[in-house]
Amino acid sequence: MSDFSLESDELTFYREHGYLVRRDVFSTEEVERLRRSVETAVRKAFDQTRDGQTYILDGKRFVDIGHMTVQFEHSPGSETIRVIEPVQHLHPELDDLVADKRIVSPVRSILGGHISIWTNKLNLKRGREGSGFGWHQDSPYWIHNCDHVDRLPNVYLAFDDATEANGCLKVIDRSHHRGCLPGTADGSQLGGFFTEPNCFSEEDAVSLALTAGSIALFDAHTIHGSSPNHTDEARRAIVMTYQPANFPMLKTGVIRNINL
């Protein structure tokens, strides 16, 4: 595994289950440096929201700043950022991270060739205030923006230890085999992006408890979600999504090929 490509058994597991974990990929020192980069990026994003376009969906506040979207926590009047997408442009270390061979090589094993960036986002689940995210697939968000939604693998990198208590990522085992599933029809603005509960069983859920510096790869069709953070500590992570080479990014339209 010197080039960090997936071993045959890892690739088989990923194909069958729709996810794969690799533990302690980044060192403690690297993770600490990345945490500082994350917090610098968050401050930059927050400052930019003053000049952005604010809108409310289902009572939740979003701000668009150019090609970047910032989501705030759900509690009324909260000034705590929940999600930033895309995020790599806010700090050079985050920009370098999306091209790190420890991230890129496993993705190339999955896609079988050269790759480019589709999108990336920072998930900031702050202590006590960090909200959960309902069961959903990524593919229904993206299917209207590309013709290759089956080829958009995600890589989740944990910046903090992720546990059941602080709302670790959970996946529905083997759910990716069914492709794009229907969303809920509850009449809300965002409901259609959450997977219809009758399409899966929560008994198939797997909690991905990860140490900081570990990664989880998961398919765009894999149903996933998380619970709120009930601890005092943050559960920060970045999710980087890739695609075959020479396709533009989701929000910016820029082509960012990754060359190793």
C-alpha cells in the first residue's frame, strides 16, 4: 500500500458495502495543523457572510457568497456556522489537502483513472450546538448537475475523534446498490432531499466511529446521516468528492484535475 491505492479486498468491500474506513491516515501533528487551517477558513467565511445573499429554507439560514454557500446552525438567530461548501479556496492547506495522495490514490482505485474535484465541504459540528443531519443520499442533490452521478465517490476526513456521542457519520450498509431513491414528500422545501424512510431499514445502519486523522470513503448513492453533538467537544470533518478527469466542479464550473 506504499502508493496508498486500495488493496483488492478493500475495493471489494467498498463495492459491496458502499463505504470503506481507513484508520489513522494522517498523523496527530498533521491533524492539529489542519484544525488551525479549518478555524482560519471559518473566520474568513464568517466575515464574508456580511456581504453575501441570505435566504431561509425550512427555517434554516443559508448565505451565498459568490460560488460558496455557508449554512448556519438551526437554532433561531444562531451565528455558528454549520457547513461551508466549497471550502478549499479559504486556506492553502485545505487546497493542498484535496490533492493529497493519501486521499487521491484510493479514489483513483475506485474510478479507475485520472480524476478531478467535484466539490468539497467543511462540516462543523460544534459542541452541544452541532445539529444532526437526516438520512439522505448525495446523488439526488447532484443528479441535475451532472450525467455521471454514479461516479462521485466521497472521502470524509475526521479532524476530531468521531463517536456516537458527538454525532459520528452513519451509513446504511449496501444502500448504494439501489441507485437514486425517492425523497420524502412532506411538503417542506428541503424534504425531497431526504430519503423516503420506506426505502431502507435503520437496522442496516453502521456507525463510523473514527479517530482524528482517519478517513471514510462512501458512494454518492450510500444513504448516510448523523445525530446531534451531545458533547462539549467539536466534531469537525471535511468531505471531498471526486469525479473522472476533465469535468467541472459543482459550484464554480472550474475544471480542477488532480495530477499525481
